[in-house]
Amino acid sequence: MSNVLPEVPVDSGGEQRGGLGALLAGLRLLFNNPATRLVLRAACAEAECSYGDERVSASIVYHALSMLAGENVSSCPVTARFLGWLISSVVRLGVKLLKGREEEAAEALRDPAVRRGVALIVRGLGLYGVTVPQKMPAPFLIVWNMTNMCNLRCKHCYQRADRPLPNELTLEEKVRVIDQLDRAGVAAIALSGGEPTIHPNFYTVLHEIARRGIYASVATNGWMFANIENLKKAAKLGLRYVEVSVDSANPRKHDEFRGVRGSWERAVKALENAVKLGVNHGMAVTVTKTNIDEVEDLLDLAESIGVKRVVFFNFVPVGRGRENMWLDLDPVEREEFLRTIYKEMRRRRLEIVSTAPQYGRVALQLSGGEEVAPTHFYVGENPVVKALAEFVGGCGAGRIYAAIEPEGTVTPCVFLPVPVGNLRVKTFQEIWEGSLLFKMLRDRSKLKGFCGKCPYRNMCGGCRARAYAYYGDPLAPDPGCLYNLREWRRLSEKPGAAPRPAGEGRA
């Protein structure tokens, strides 16, 4: 699985704040009243404008951001031109008020995927006003399990990947799904599985995503990209980020965990190829009891390869992981681990992040209130970034991202296997707007136990997938958090017993 969004300069320190961080905070500041919301709501409408020789149909908000980025936008309807000018002017004002760098914001917005992401935020402000965390008209990120086909047999696999399902989406259906996600305004799609790179549709689907200006990434075991020609082909077709899984610095341990000899060597080679080609990349590590003592060794390995980004994923006992739930960290182990990687990031020239939503709180506490992790892909400082932490809001399941299964079923997250609709029956927009579970996940006041009253609930919210895995209730307390240590002990009350994940299929 990948949690990757376009990488942008949220903050670069110094007296002046980063352009995009100031832009987002400025949007909240200036559009948080009924009058400006009316303008934004009107600008959520679609309009067709010319970008050079190409006619593009998108929201007026998107066209306004394109103008701000210096794109050659012309031949828009009169209303769209006026609203676009008004919004771009207000955005400039917001950046200036927060002492941001307008040129840096404009540079970031030249990336169509970044424009799509910011347009989602602006549309969310227009439709819902400022909410904490912010409600969105579509997700930033879709993690698409494109196939159940896989060449490895990993102990922790959330998908029980093996052979392709008999009813997986056809290529024609996949293209229709991409069209729907494009129209919804989704900023990024991460192809996952199974192993997406071994599927015959992989390159076609990748190109269909990229040519629409959507940020295309892939989560892979690296087997196919150990051949540099395969990675070259993917990059040429529009792949912008590759995330390769490495679960141990020890080849034997990795291969045993992944179920196939030689998988470590090929994963490392894939990362070496990404470094060599200059393809944006990351090393993904699922943290379990088997490798928690290898953090420094794994980071040393990443540095030796030339990797600049390491993503530590939460293990959640779902799929094949349910049969190996003993792999899960207890709350004390997880807290110590998050503290360790924060300290390692401070001393190494590496970007080190975690998908555990508690990481935002840990970064804030260890930095004495100076730094926070507003997302799974950034840690920064100053009030703008702190505002973004609550704006983005930690766990994004059903809120800023969603997952699609190989046969078209939509779920809140790949680790939270509760079906909320199928794309063969409903459109993505209908599912996103109509799902009762999605609506509940977007309202932090509905969280139960200490998660519901935690002072950090708006920047964390607990892992909703882990709550579901152990309690069969996605709104239950996250038993993996140190503040819910009592819950974890309650699950372990019987002598010799370990917490058991709840049965799948319970709503």
C-alpha cells in the first residue's frame, strides 16, 4: 500500500514561510465566512477553458489555480473568468498575509497533481466551510488494489494476495474507474495489489492515470523493477513515485517473511535502479515484532542505497495478517518506536515518516511544541504547519483517502475491509458522498473511548483500521495507542492470552 501524495514544499523555514503552507492556511483564514463561501461554492462549478491548444473541463477553482501558476488559460466563460480572477487574487492576499512566498506557491501549483489537491481543499471550504478535520468533496488519494495476483506470500498481507480473483475489473472497466476519479478531482492514485507490476494491464492503467494529470505512484515488492528497463518504461509512461517494500536489513529474514527466496535482493536492486534513474522513490517497511529492533540497520541500508525517504507502515491484523496477529506491536513498543524514528530523522539526512496517526502527536511532544506531522509524508515547524495538522487530521480513512478492491469494491482503507459500494453499481462520487460509514469517519465527535476525548484527536484520531480489527467497530478506541494502554490490557486479560483481532465481516 502507498500513502503517497505529490511532494511539495510545505515549509522551508526562515522568517518567510513556505508558499504552499501559507497558501492553505490563508485559504482557511480568508474563506471562513458566509460571503466568501458563496463565491467558493459558485467556483466549484465546472467550466471549459483553453490551455494553449487544448480545451480542459474542470472546476473554476482549478482554472483559478492554473492562472496563479502562470498557465496560459484563456477562452473561459465570462463568469468563470471573473470568479477565477477573484479567487486567485484572494489566494495571493492570503499568502502575503501569512508572510509566505508567492513565487514558491506558484511553482508548486505548476504541477497539475498539486493543483488538483489544492482545488479539492478549496472546494471543500466552499461546500462545507472550515471543519476540523477538513471535509473534502473527493479524496486526495486512492489506493487501488488493482489485482489480487502476487508472486510472493507475505505473512502480513492485508489482501491475502495469491491468484487473481475471477471477477476482477476488465481493462475497459478500469479505464472507466479512472475517468470517474478524474472527474471527482482525485489528486493521486497509488497502484497496489497483490503485485500490480506483474499484471498485464499495469502499464496501460499507469499511463491512463498519468495522462490526466493525476499523480501516479506504485507500491511494489520490487521484483519487476529489479530489471531497470521495466522501471524506465514505467517512468516514461508517467510513474512519479515508486515505493518498494523491505522488511529487514537481513536478506534471509526478509525472504522468509515474504515467502520467496531472492525477494530481498530484487527489492534492493529496484531501489538502486530508482536512485540511478532519478525516479522519486521510498523504502516501505512494515513494522512488526520481527524487525522493531532493526530500525537503525534499516535506515543504514536505505542510506547505503542512496534512498532519501523511508516510510514505516503500521501493521494491522487483517487479511493474512490475522493469522499472524502476534506480529503487532503493543502500545508501549509503538510509542518507543515512533520516538526512535523521530530522533533518527533529526540526526540523519533522511525523510522518515510513519503511517501511524500518533506520529503527529509524538513529533509535537518531542519537539517541545515546535514540530508536528500533519500528514504521513511531512514533518515541519511553525504555526502554519501546526494548523495544517488539524486541517489534514491524522487517520484519513474514508476522509482524505479511500481504497478500491480488484473487483471494484470501495472501502475506507486497504486495512479496513468494510465494503461501502461497488463501482460496477454506483459511481465513485455517489459512494463518496452517500456512504454512512464515510460520514461517520469524517466526524471525530463520534469516536468512542479515550479517542473521542483525546486532546490530539483532530491531528491523530487513532487508527480506525486497528480499532475495527480488534473490536469490529471502526469508531472504537485504537488499542495500539499508549493512551489506550488500558484497552490493550483488557484485550489481554486472560492469563497467557494475546489480543485477538475481531472477525472480518462485522460492521
